[in-house]
Amino acid sequence: MQVPLWFALAAVGYLGCKLFRPPLWLVLVLLLGGYLIADSLLAPVIDTAITK
């Protein structure tokens, strides 16, 4: 069975928010921070660190 990555991440995120109930500001900060880091100069460094 093959599951798309976006669907698996959405399911894990949904369950994490339902079970652990983090504050909304923390969820927004993590999403915004990830978005900003993905578009920064650090993106290639992070990509090579993850794919090794």
C-alpha cells in the first residue's frame, strides 16, 4: 500500500493536535518557521543532512 507523503503528514499532524492539544500559537510558529527555513539559505544544508 502506497500512501502519499502529504496525506501521511496531514494524518500525523491531525492526530498529534487531537491527542496532545498543543497551543495554537505553537502550531502556527512551527508551521511558519518550517516554511521560512525551507525558503532560506539553510534549505540545501538541511536537505543534504536529511537525505544522507
